Amino acid sequence: MGHAAPLPVFTAADYLTWEHAQTERHEFVDGEVFALAGAEDRHVKTALNMAIALH
């Protein structure tokens, strides 16, 4: 039976260096990197307006 490939583990410094060169945004959690879903400008603007209104 095969074995799972080991996941690469980043240090915080490695992640920051790597992330700077990426075109998409990622999240760093306990040495693992996860791609973030993109948001359109209208979504960001609507979310911000709602947060301001609720405050």
C-alpha cells in the first residue's frame, strides 16, 4: 500500500517570503498554507457598508 506524501511545513518567515511572490492570497495556519477564495470589489464594499451600518 502507498504512503501519503508528507505535507510541506512552512515557517512564518518562509511563508511571508513565499506569499509576497504569489498572485493569489493564502492563509497560514500551523505551518500549513491554504488558498483563500477571492472576493469581488462589490462584495467587499457591501460587507464593509453593512459592518459600518451595524456598528
